[in-house]
Amino acid sequence: MSYTVREIFHSLQGEGVQAGRPAVFLRFAGCNLWSGREADRETATCRFCDTDFVGGEKYPDAQGLAEAVKAVGGATRYVVVTGGEPGLQLDGALVEALHGLGFEVAIETNGTVELPSGLDWVCVSPKAGTTLKVTRGDELKLVFPQAGAMPGDFEHLDFAYFLLQPMDGPERDAHTRAAIGHCLTHPRWRLSLQTHKIVGIP
Ligand SMILES: C[S@@+](CC[C@H](N)C(=O)[O-])C[C@H]1O[C@@H](n2cnc3c(N)ncnc32)[C@H](O)[C@@H]1O
Ligand SMILES: Nc1nc2[nH]cc(C(=O)O)c2c(=O)[nH]1
Ligand code: SF4
Ligand SMILES: [Mg+2]
């Protein structure tokens, strides 16, 4: 199978429990919850996306894409597969090829599509108005606040960590204060800041 890749870059994981960890980001093109076109944002299922995932380059096979990831990352052997929605393209062949080059493989997913097995770190970020197919994993990272996706809706799921990530946009500071308040009164939830935006790295 071929893959359409928006970008590959070397940075630090900015979010979640693994924040601060050097990582190669493999960002796939395309998402099932938004076309990526601004004209469609207000009618999309997911309307707050902070990412350009439109277009990109085709890679015909898993091994070639895994080697491209390695070439970008220097000595780093941790890859965060994201998008767009990476569950639409990530398959067992690519997970195997990345493992074969010594990578631990993490994913950032909206949780609406089944994932291949063998992933080393699964971060699910649920979106209001969708049905979760991925109901277990390592961290559940809810963008907050979201009408129709309350923290309590997810607490019964099988995740090791539960995080609230303030919704970025013009109201980010107010969303951050609200997320802090929720964590203080519901201590199984932790705050996830988008630290790469604070320090100005990709
Ligand atoms: C761009 S998404 C790509 C992966 C996948 N489609 C998903 O939604 O999880 C990467 C992460 O950024 C989060 N995110 C997107 N827009 C955001 C925003 N405006 N504020 C805070 N987090 C945001 C998502 O919830 C997800 O955890
Ligand atoms: N530094 C950095 N960390 C991230 N963690 C998740 C990201 C994403 O867009 O999926 C992301 C990103 O875009 N940059
Ligand atoms: S599901 Fe993820 S990639 Fe898709 S629009 Fe929402 S935040 Fe962006
Ligand atoms: Mg991002």
C-alpha cells in the first residue's frame, strides 16, 4: 500500500505524558473529521483543528517511508505517527518496518478507526459527535472544553492516563484556566499543555 505524507520532522513531543521526549513526527495527509479546507471548517465534525494536513508526498512502500523517518531523526528512535488522522493509513507493514529500524512507534489518533496491532504508545483524543472504536490505550487526551465531549464521558475507558489539553485558539487562556480548575477538582485528570507552541518549536 502507498502512503500520503504531509511532513516528516524532528522535534520534541510537545503534549501529553511523553512531553519533552525527542521524536520524529510522521504526519499523514487527510482526516475523516474535516477536509482540511477553511471553507469547510464550520460544517466539519471537528472544527478546532490546529494543523495543516492537506496534500503532501506519496511513498510507495512501507520500507521506504520508514527509512525516510530514520533519515530525518538523527539518533532518535521514537516516532509519533499523526496527521490528519493516521489511523486511515498506518498499517501493520509500516509498524513492522519502523520496528525493524529500531523505532518505538507512538500514535496520535481521534480513535474513530481501528488501529494495527503492535503500537508502543496509543494516544486517543476523542472528538464530540463521533463514536470511539479505540477504547483502550496509554493516554486519553481530551481537548477541553468541548460541548458534547465531557471528561466524565471517558473515565470508564481503559487508559493509563487521562489528560485535558486546553483548546487552542483565541480563548486559549480561558480554556487553560478551566482545564486547571477541572484537574484540581477531578484529580484523575492531568493538564497537558502544548509545550512546543510555548517554546516555539515545530
Ligand atoms: C492535529 S491532531 C492529529 C491526530 C488525530 N487526528 C487527533 O485528532 O488526535 C493532534 C493532536 O492535536 C490536538 N489538537 C488539535 N487541534 C487542537 C487545538 N485547537 N487545541 C488543542 N489541541 C488540539 C488533537 O486533539 C490531537 O490530540
Ligand atoms: N512538538 C509537537 N508535538 C506534538 N504532539 C502531537 C502533535 C500533533 O500534531 O499530533 C505535535 C506537534 O505538532 N508538535
Ligand atoms: S480529528 Fe485530528 S486531524 Fe482531524 S480535524 Fe480533528 S484535530 Fe484535526
Ligand atoms: Mg500539532
